[in-house]
Amino acid sequence: MAGSEKEENPFSTIMYRVNVGGRQFGISKSVMGSVDGSRLQRLVLEGSHNPNQTDFFYERPSGPFEAILAYHQTGKLHIPGDICPEAFKQELDFWDISPHMLEKCCYHRYLTFSRDQTVMTGFIEKSRLSNLYTGKRLEKTPSFWSRTRSRLRSVLDNKDESLVTQRKNDVRKRA
């Protein structure tokens, strides 16, 4: 009898209800299991231990999930136009899908965004190191201003031996 029984396919046509960010998605078991290593596939494989569990809830944005579900359904992964590539990358990480699976048109957008972010991060770091980027006009400490005022008074009162004072004295001697 064991030889005549068919082995059950873990990706049969059972339907799952997946609630993502308050939106319900009805997804067949075969679609959920279509992307190797993804979180949805693991739900199917782990769900075979508890076949009564067909409802899942994720506190995630539903917009990016539509693209992830479409990837499971069609095998083509695109970044929706209204979603930031960084936010989409975070969702890909959560759903265990590599960004390398993106279609060429969207992979280019993703790479361009990644390069821009790297350049921007480097620029901001360099700016912070050189005190050019503070988010405000000039953010100097009170001690900076008091030292500057004191130095300026010394120059103007001829108490300083700097080049400015020497030049000022030279002009006075000639007059």
C-alpha cells in the first residue's frame, strides 16, 4: 500500500491568506513556493508540519509586497515607480530575495541609486570632517567667538605682533 500511495506535493493548490500591512492577499501554495529560499517558500515548507495554519500576518508595507508577489507569480522582479529603491531593498531583504533577481531595467535603477548613495555618504562624511556640513549656517562654540573677539581686539589695539599689526605700524610711521 505504501508503494501505491502518491507522495503529497508540498506545493499543491492549497490557498493561503497573507495579510501584509492590513491588505489581504490570497496566494496559492504553488505561487508561494515558486521562489527558492524566499520567506514565502519557507512558510509553505514549514506549514507542511501544521497544515491547518493558512493565515499569516506581516506588519510590513503592502506596496512593495505587491511587486514581490508579482515576482512569485511571473518570475519577473521590478521596483515599483513610486517606491524608493532603498525601501524596496529593505523589503527584498525581509522577504529573502536577492536584488540580483531584479530585471535589467530595474537593476540599473537600483545600481544607480546605490552608487549615488555611496557618493552622497562619502560627501557628507568629508563635509562633516571639514566642518562644512552642519545643517545650519555656522555652528561655532562660544569659546570660538570669544577667542576671535579677543584676537581682533589685540590686533586693533596694537597689542599683537602679527603681520597685520606690523603693517599698521609701518603705515603710521610713514604718515
